Amino acid sequence: MTQGGWMMGDGNTSEPAPNNAAQRGLWRLMLKLPAVRGRLQLISTRSASLEGLCEAYEDASVALERLRARSGASRDTLVEEYETICGEIENDVIKLCLDKRWGIPE
């Protein structure tokens, strides 16, 4: 049973419901950034900020795919804008993965 985005267990604990957009964004980022794939997997269980980035990446990637399909081969300024957004999110994720606070050996 869910309540306010949280899955309710047997009354003893409450765990956040999995965010499907964030999970799909994480998978996309793992495919796009294989050099930090392992770090992404480890950090994804500990970082709310990574979850937000993954969700934003999923949303931006889906929008970019739709825009590319709509504009075909022509260069569209909106397509370029979403490519930039996706690239910026990728850079933010890489920076987060390389942050020493996670204590993950390089």
C-alpha cells in the first residue's frame, strides 16, 4: 500500500516507493557512461541528489527522443537545447560519481 509516495510495510518501517522515472534515468546513464557504471550503481542507493539527476535525465532524454523524431534530419534549436541539457546532467552525474565523500576507490 502506498501513501504519499511511500510504501507502507507491516507498520514497523516505511520505505520510499521506487521512482520509475529515476530508475529508467539511472539505466540510461549507466549505458551512456560506462566508465562510472559501477559507481552509479553504488551511489544510487545512497544519494537523493543522484535520484533527482536520474529522473531529470530520463525526462530530458524522452523529450529529446520525441523532438528528434519530430524534426527528422533537420537541426532544431529545441533539439540542440535538450542535447545540451542531457550533456550537462551527464557532467553533473560524473562529478557526483567522482566525489570523494562516497569513499569508493577509483
